[in-house]
Amino acid sequence: MKYSTTTYTTTEINRNFRIKVAGIDGNGNRINTLVGVSRLIKLIGEDLFNKFVKRAFDCMLDVCVCKLRRGLKVSFYNK
């Protein structure tokens, strides 16, 4: 399944990364869990999602950590 404005497919992202989100969501609830592509898009929006995924594919480390000013931390772990 390919979203309208994403450059990578969902299967390609899931094949290469495990995505973990930690911090506080929009409702004020604390979260620290693994999420999928659709849940991450709901949390941060499509623009930031595209930016973070591109950064994760360009990163050559085991983990790529992206932080938002609102206290949310998204970690992309390479498989």
C-alpha cells in the first residue's frame, strides 16, 4: 500500500525498520511503544513522516533518532 505523498512504500519501510515512539501524544497520554507506518502518520503528519523516513534511509547507523519540540521522540531501528 502506497500513501499519496510518501516516497517509500509501507512494505519497504517495514522491511528495513522497526519504529519506536516515546513521549507524549496530542491527547497528553504518555507513550513508549513500537508503531507501524499508519500510526506514525497519525501522530506526526505526512510532511514530518516523509522527512523522518528520508533521514532514516540516509543514516548509516543502527538507530536514527528524530526528536520533535513537543516532546515526541521517533526512533528508526535498522533490521
